[in-house]
Amino acid sequence: MELIRGIHNIRSKHKECVLTIGNFDGVHLGHSAILARVKALAKQYDAPAGIMIFEPQPREFFAPESAPGRIGRLRDKVRLLEGQGIDYVLCMPFNPKLQQLKAQAFCQQILLDGLTVKHLVVGDDFRFGCDRQGDFDYLQEFGSQNGFDVENTPSVLNGLGERVSSTLVRSALERGDVLAAQANMGHSVSLSGRVVHGQQLGRKLGFPTANVHLKGIKSALSGVYAVTLEADGVSHNGVANIGVRPTVQGKTPILEVHVFDFNGDLYDKYVQVTFCQFIRSERKMAGLEALEKQIQCDKEEALRFFVQSVN
């Protein structure tokens, strides 16, 4: 699968495609159903199967403070989409130029001139263009006038009769229900990134951590979890905190992982952290001594989780 950044990098081999457009945050079972339909149509048309996503996501561009937390980072999304058998992901920079593009211009310049779309699969609540002028009906009319079909995405219901969506997954994560999130996603809940140097406060407290900056992305995950950390193809058990670290007056969200019984060097390595069990919400402690005691309790609870998961 190719990751293409911007419409200017589209080549002839990418055109005359079957396309879907969306955020695909979490790449859940609903997304998998959409992508299965896209792949089936691509085979029928003998055409490439493409996905258009936006970075940042539109709501993050318009209202970053109130935008929902992300289930995964762009890197995680691309990794999961790669496993879906799609030919390419077109990542469009959501910037003032794109935001000001009117619906007709978006359809003409992006869908028709840029991609020569053969078939488009989108939700019937999809809105696009400056001031959200374009909608599903507009797309259908434009498609009929320009030689491509537009169809609605299928809905997928879980065992409780709920429509599987990123909102549903996000809600599960926000209440610490990792199992419900996994069930609706069809895979584990993971974040990945490069390990960076931190303040080494954890080391001073006797709990050295591998730190992964979230680079300004607000995560749907928050609090303390039993986790696994994969580095260089090897998985290790650990306990992690994701949040702003209020006890030490932290402001920028960061993922900190204490890996059990590990003495190696993880700096500058890309790691994948999988969230296995929610332990507690992040909260401010009375001081470093209280924080040290709490981390020890968190570690013991995470260890019990891994022992029980084996037995």
C-alpha cells in the first residue's frame, strides 16, 4: 500500500479509482465493511482502491480545543489500513486552501481532474466544501453528470445492536472499557511512536520510562493502563500513563511506559504500545513520595493482570 501526501503526488496509476473518504480513526469494524465494499468494486472495475483522509482531521482544524480525542495517530491509522488490502491512502493536508474550496471546485479539481474517480463510497451524512456546502445528494448529482457512481456506506451493528463508529469506540475508551473498544474495532488498541528523552523523573523514582510524545494530538486514551510494548519485534509487559502528568505540573500530553524487567536502550526506537487493561484515571498526587507509592501500586496491579491473563 502507498501513502500519498497531497493530490499533487497522484500519478496516472492512481487514477480511475474506486474511492472512499473519511477520517477512519481507529479503523473499526464499520470501516472494514466499507473497505471490503471498496475492494470488491475495485476488482469489478479492475481499478485501484483508494482512501482519502485528512490531516489534521477537519474538526481539529476548525475547533482544536473541542475536537474529540483520537483513537490512534496517523502512523497507527496507516498501519491498520495497510492490513486491509487497499492500494493507496491519499492524505490531504487540511489547510486554509482546502477549507476554502467550494463543493463544486472540490468535486471538479480533486475527484474528477485529480483522481478521475470511477465509483465513490461515502456516508450519507458526509459534508464537504467551504461552509460544508456539499452533501451526499450533491455528490450523486455531480457523479451522474460526470460519469461516476456514488453510493452510501454500509452500517455495521455490534452484538448489542449499536452502530459501530469511531464515536462508539471513543466512548468506550473514555470510560476505560478496553474490551468494548477492541470488540468494536476488531483488533487491539495501540499507539506507536519514537521513544524520546524525558526529564528522567521516573528513573529517579525507581521506575524508568520509555517516553513517546503525542506531538500535539489529543488522545481518546487517558490514565494508567497495563500495556505491552513491542520494540525490535519483541513484546514486553509494562504499565503506562498517558496524560499531562499533573503531579509535576505537566502540560503537554505524553505516553510514559515503565517496562518490567528491562535493562536495554529504547531511545530513538519506534515502539508500539498496546493497551490491555485500564487501571485508573490520571490524578494529581500530594507529592513525589505519594506518586512513587501510587506507581508501585499501579505496577503491582498491572503484574496481577498479566499473571491472570496467562492463567
